[in-house]
Amino acid sequence: MPFLDAWRDLELIIFDKARELNIREKHSIRKIVNSLYDKGVIEPIEKNLFEKLRILRNEALHARRFDISFIDAVTYAHTAKKLAESIKIKNNK
């Protein structure tokens, strides 16, 4: 599923940014995002967007039946890509 690929790309960018900032958390993407937020690297809207994408991703992975329209899948993938790009170019604070 393309939107799951977009999620994986987003995760990689977040983990890379955490390494740049010497954030020691290695397993919880949510804790890393919280640390990035606490350090002022990401904005509240980005943190909230990440959380919404994470919930949808979990629904897709863990549901027995997950129906998502083509438009919603494309929107999800585009949103995840834009969030990843935004985090990647952030200056470290």
C-alpha cells in the first residue's frame, strides 16, 4: 500500500532527525516526536498531524478489514510525504 510506504519514509526521516539531535530514544516513534516537539523542532500542528497519520496507519495494519478510498490513500501519502519533508529541512535548535 503506497500510504504505508509513505509512513515508513516519514518514520525514517523522524529517526534521522532524532539522531542528528542526539535523542536517545530508539524504539518509540511517539516519544521521538514528543522530544522533537519539546525541543521546538516541530510545530504543534505537525505533532498533531503525525498523531493522526499514526492512528490511521495503525488502523490499516491491525484491522481485519480496512477500507480506504483511493483519494484518501493518495491524500494520506501526500500528507505524510510533506510532513517528512518539513521535518527533514528543519534547522536543529
